Amino acid sequence: MRPFTYMRATDAQSAVRAAAVSADSHVRSPVQYLAGGTTLIDLMKLDVMRPTQLVDISRLADSRMREIEATSAGVRIGSLATMREVADHPAIRRDYPVLSESLWLAASQQIRNMAHVGGNVLQRTRCAYFRDTSWPCNKREPGTGCSALDGMNRWHAVLGASEQCIASYPGDWATALIALDASVETLSEKGPRSLRFSALHRPPGSTPHIETNLAPGELITAFLVPAGAHTRRSLYLKIRDRESYEFALASAAIALDLNGDTVRDVRIGLGGPVSVPWRSREAEKLLVGKPLTEANAQAAAKAAFAAARTRKHNAFRVPLGRETLVRALMQARSMEVAV
Ligand SMILES: Cc1cc2nc3c(=O)[nH]c(=O)nc-3n(C[C@H](O)[C@H](O)[C@H](O)COP(=O)(O)OP(=O)(O)OC[C@H]3O[C@@H](n4cnc5c(N)ncnc54)[C@H](O)[C@@H]3O)c2cc1C
Ligand code: SF4
């Protein structure tokens, strides 16, 4: 690991001041916030991330950054709440099960105890070429090429990728957040702002090294998830190579409002072979106003992956993704929902 300076911030304002850097520092940003460190320290040890300064935000005095507040309008989740705290919160388990399940099915208990949800949404791809500095990688070193295009691309994206990068976004919770129309509160030297969660991550395009629309040094302070008739009948289905401690090969976050058997409203997030947290509006459109039958779910799943572009080793993820979505929709239909 390379040398760096360490500073423990006492509150959000001082953290943001310490992290204020020039706007062209997206590549290997010289200043990084340290939350749980489970992504950052890992990548520093691999020499993939090389910050020269860490601003420790794990003990900020701002209590609202770790609180979870549930009201009739929705739930506000401070970015410094841990994955375990959010997964285990009674109101979230009852009213937003998809948020809880997507966290329970992520990583390991030790990581969920340590990692914060702000860091969780900003985790980096698990692309093996990105994590090994001996390979060319446009995301790590812009302009060097993408080793995955003709390499081992079983873990890579079929939706949203570009010719410059086919990495997949690995997080589970973000798939639930995008399905539930969450938004993000941030703080920077310019002050606080709010943005839709769907606008947080950037598809790779020709600049895969710029992964989010956050300005350098912009701090995520909270997530807001609006309440709705669909949030109680919600679930997260994750398919992986082994049943625990593994990233998704395919996943689906569903939030469903039924009128009898007919779909009044449905929200669909897809995870696994996607370049950024993915919302499938095509599939939603096909389902609204129709009975939720297996045939209709199959048609929606087909639409969800209609734009898929596969490579040598990842074509299996299209039928797997479709089947995952169909199963998730059928499970959501038969969920028992307390009123
Ligand atoms: C072995 C292993 C298995 C895993 N399995 C899964 C899995 O199955 N599913 C899954 O979803 N995840 C998985 N993860 C990823 C894990 O969930 C993330 O590493 C973790 O959530 C990151 O949170 P953190 O607090 O440790 O972030 P850190 O490592 O501290 O930070 C990550 C990044 O976010 C930035 N950051 C942190 N907080 C903020 C903030 N508030 N505002 C702005 N920037 C911030 C940091 O500067 C850094 O760049 C796994 C990780 C490991 C190591
Ligand atoms: S897929 Fe993206 S992260 Fe992986 S090698 Fe290619 S450019 Fe790098």
C-alpha cells in the first residue's frame, strides 16, 4: 500500500472542507472518504486506488447521518447507518422488505456490521482485470483498453455496457433503491443538494472511469425512499454461484401493488449483468393493468432483456436474468402482506 495521510473528521462540514479538491480529479481521486473501508482499503492494498489522503467519516457527530427515520411519507436513511442496522430495522423489514432483504443477502455478517450504506452504493466493480494492475483497463487507466472484451467475461454486463467497458455493477442494495424511486441527499462545499438515485451512477460510455455524478469530495449524507402502496409487497431475489457470501449472477427487486390479480403498479430493479443499478421500465409498462400471470411475467422479462448485448462467456446471464425476474414476480404475487 502506498503512503497516505489520514484525517478523522468530526462533522460533515469539516469532512467536506477537508475533501475539497479540484474538479478534474475523478481519476484516482487523491482524497477519499473512509467509511467502513471494506471496498476502499481492499482496493488500496491491490494498488488500484491510490488516494493520498483519507478523510475518516466513520465517527462524525452528525446524528442524522446515522439515523433511520420512518414516517408516513417514507423512510430517511442516514448514509452512516451500517448495512446491518438498515437490514434489521423493524419499520424497514415491515414496510420496505426489499430494502432489508437486499442487504441481508449481501456480503457477510462481518462486512454488514462494518460497512455503511453510503459506501455500499459506491462500491466498485469486481471485474478481475480492474482489480489486477497488470492488465489494461479503461476504468482504472483511461485509454489503455478493456481486457474483458475478449477475455474472461462471465461476470460482465449484458445491459448498459459500452465498447470501452463491460464491467458490471455488483451492489445489491442499489437495485432495491432504484426500484423504489429513492433519492440521495449530499453535501459539498457548494451546500446540500438532492438527486434522484437513478441519476447517481453513470453508464460507462466513453468515460468508464467516471462512475457517478457526484462532484469530487461530495459527501452522501442520506437516502430517501418514498412510501407507497407498492413498498410492502416487495422482495429481492438473488441468484448466485453459492448460497452465501457471493455476488449476484442475476437479481431482481420487485415492488408490487395488486388490485385482485391485476397489477395496479409495479417497480422492477435488475441486478447482476448490468453496468449500473438498472430499472426496467419496459417490463413495468407491459405489466401494469394486466393480470399477473406467468405468461405476462415471461413477456415482461423478455422485454427487460431485449437490449442485451452478450459476449463469449456471459450469454447465459440473459435467460438466467429473465427467469430470475419471472420467479421474483410470481413470488411477489403470492406474498402475504399485512394491512
Ligand atoms: C468479500 C466481499 C464480499 C462482498 N459481497 C457483496 C455482496 O454480495 N453484495 C453487495 O452489495 N456488496 C458486497 N460487498 C461490498 C460491500 O458491501 C462494500 O464493500 C461495502 O458496502 C462498502 O461500504 P464501506 O462503508 O466499507 O465503504 P468504504 O470502503 O469505506 O468506501 C467505499 C467508497 O465510497 C466512498 N464513500 C464512502 N462513504 C461515502 C459517503 N457517505 N459519501 C461519499 N463517498 C463515500 C469512499 O471514499 C470509497 O471510495 C462485498 C465486499 C467484500 C469485501
Ligand atoms: S470491463 Fe471495464 S473494468 Fe473490466 S477491464 Fe474492461 S474497462 Fe476495465
